Amino acid sequence: MSEALTEKQEAVLKFIGEYQMAYGKSPTLREMREHFGVSSDNSILKHLKALEEKGAISKDDTPRGIGLLGRVKEKLEDTGVRLPVLGFIPAGGPVLTEEYIESWMGVGQELAKNANDYFILRVTGNSMIDAGIFEGDLVVVNAKKTPRHEDIVVALVDNHNTLKRFMKKDGKVYLKAENKAYKDIYPENELSVQGVITALIRQY
């Protein structure tokens, strides 16, 4: 960096770095404007231009065009594999677009061998508490793994997503909850497994 930064430029750079670490991408002008409580893009653009001239950032003209900061890139690469965290899965499967991705998380290769076959899902509801899976937990899902009897899976049942145990009995497939308050689910029309749970991540 060729020149020292002003206090405000430091604050903008710090926010960019924190945002990139949390989401794996850069904030938009609107998000920066809202964070700093300013009504105009001009003040943010002025700081970004100064940061670019001082060599602190690189950017293009796209909405999230600020490149990953060097320190952020190093930390993200050190974590192994970066996986998208989804709040839910749309009916067509885990569509990895900005609309559905809550954030990105780095995991070790012992949890995910590559970034193409896996995603992370945030658990909602209490139907699997007897299996030790609680609301708010994160589960690592292998979208390419073939489900076996008693695997815990993410499935689309008659156009509804659910997280349950995959069961086979007498040639029929159904889903079993791990909570006595919930009934087993037998598909009326269609049951499609969208992935097999391979790991649980709990954040305190």
C-alpha cells in the first residue's frame, strides 16, 4: 500500500474485509451505504476511489466488483473448501444463486472433499432432535451420494423440502422423523433425495 489511509478509509476497508470473510463476496454500494448510515453513494464511491488509488483494493464496475482482499483470500484458502450455506432448498434442487445462498463457509477436507458435490443447509424445525440435530444447526450435505437405508437425507416430498431419515421397507421408501411427535412421511406422488447428510456443524 503506497499511502496511509484516513480513519474513514480504514473503516470502509475494515467493513469490506469483514463482509468478505462472512459471505465470500464483496458488499454492494447499497450495503455499504446502509452500514455507514449515509444517504448517497457519492461518499462511499469517494472512499473506494481513494482506496483503489492507494492500492488497498482492486475493483471493476460490477455491483460486487471489489476483489477479495489479500488477507481475506489467504484465510479463505487456508480453510480448505468453501461451501454455500443455504437457508432452504428450492424445488429444483440446491440452486447455487445469490438468491438462495445465506453465506459461505470454509470447511476442512475431512468434511467435504470438493466444492462441487457438497453444500451446507441450515436446519429448521425439531423433527430430528432425537438424532441430535436441532434447529439452527448446520448440516453438510453430499448432493451426489446415493442414499442408503437409515441415512439422514434432505428430500423433496410432494414439492416440500424436509430433513429426515431415509427408510426402505418391503420395497417401499418413506421418511422417518427422529421425534415421536412427528409422523413418518409416505410420498403421495414423488420423493426425490437431494442429498445425504455427512456432517453436523454446531455454532455456539
